[in-house]
Amino acid sequence: MTKRLLVIMATALALTSCGEYQRVLKSNDPDYRLDFARRAYEKQRYTQAATALEGVPAVFKGSEKAEEALYLLGLSYFDNKDYDNSGETFRTYYQRYPKGKYAEMARFYTGYGYYLDSPEPQLDQTGTIRAIEELQSFLDFYPRSDRVSVAQNAIFELQDKLTLKQLENAQLYYNLGTYLDNNYESCVIVARNAIKDYPYSKYKEDLELLILKARYQEARESVPEKKADRYREVIDEYYSYINNYPDSPNREEADNILKIARRYVTD
């Protein structure tokens, strides 16, 4: 078979498919639309599959085809990277069919789609929190699923993203210093809350070091009568940090802070 003939056949097939797609859009036959959606999905024509399925689950209400159509609609959105619509569709599925044939995968794809669509740390993290909630719900319902490790790793990654946002917020307070207020104290509060909320984050050491540095800067800029007490807090933070990270690459910086703090503490 020549290359030219292959091109002609492929073109004819595409035109035929496009023609059928147009017929499907005009059709009121739910079985025809579902059958076309199955074939379109297998050929990775996710937009066509999703469009063909619009309104079909409602027509099949109360039957197995309704479940299949709704789940296939969610998959079509998901594989087309339309995670908002896929999440809404899969959530509708597992709420409508909590013990349905595809309930496990619907719960998984709901959370995992939101995970894939999670915004960068500097943006609003509502979507990240929603992803964590859905993935945790999946783990609660299916603790023995073969996708448990995937869901857990996604949650850890999402939690790190939330922790990084808190670290950036704490760093901002640190950079502001004493501008208009004692921003070092705000830095410490934000960092401690992040550690409390996400104790296993990979950013935990960064947060603890920032607390130490904030306490040190706070002591440096204190009035003379408060310096001794403030530097005692610095020393306490130093030992807390070093006990947790004795081999930290930031050990020299921490040790230098300790040396300065000890000059102001006599007991």
C-alpha cells in the first residue's frame, strides 16, 4: 500500500468520523450517543465524547447505562484536562451511586484531578485544600485500594505546597522587620502554625531556622532592658533547632547567632 493511498484512507476516515459526530450532535437517541462516546473516548477524542454525552445520563436515569454514561463523561473531562468539570461529574457520580460500579475510581479521580489542577503556592490555595479533602475522603473509603500510595503521595505534595505558602508568608513578615509593628513576632506565629499543621513537611527545617533568625533579630532591635530576656529566647530556639538538625548545612549560621546571644546572657 502506497503512502499516498494511506493518506487518502486516513483523510476519508477522518471525514467520515466528523460526519458521524455531526449526526450524533443532532441525534436524540441516547444509545447512539453513548455508543459514539465509547468509540470516541477509545480514540482519545475526549471533547467529542464529552459533548456526545451531554444530557445522556439523565435520560438513562435508574439504569446501568446511566452510571456508565456519567462515569464516561467524567473520564472524558478528566483526560481532556478539564478538571473542574471532571471533579463535579465524578462527585455527582459517587454521591448518586455511593456503592456503584465506578464509585472507587470516581472518588479517586475527583481528588487526583484537583491535585493536578492545584495552583502555584503564591496563588489562592482553595483548590489545593479541596484536593486534599477529596483525596483523604478517597483514602477513608478505600484504605485497601491499589491507588492508596498514589493518593498519599499527592496529599504530601499538596501539603508541602501549603507549607511553602506559609513559609513565604513568614518570610515576608521577617523581611518587614519592625516596620510599623513587631513583624518578627508575626513571623514566628505563622511559622509555628505551619509546623503544627504540617509537621512532616520538607520545609520544616526552613521554618524552624526562620523562627531562630526572627527571635535573634527581635532581640537585636529590642530596648536594652529587654535584650537579656529576648536573647534567652534566642538560645532556647538555637538548641531546639540544633537538636532537630545537628548536621544542618545552616549549622554555622546558627552557631554564630548563639555566640552573639551568649554575650547578653550572664546566667
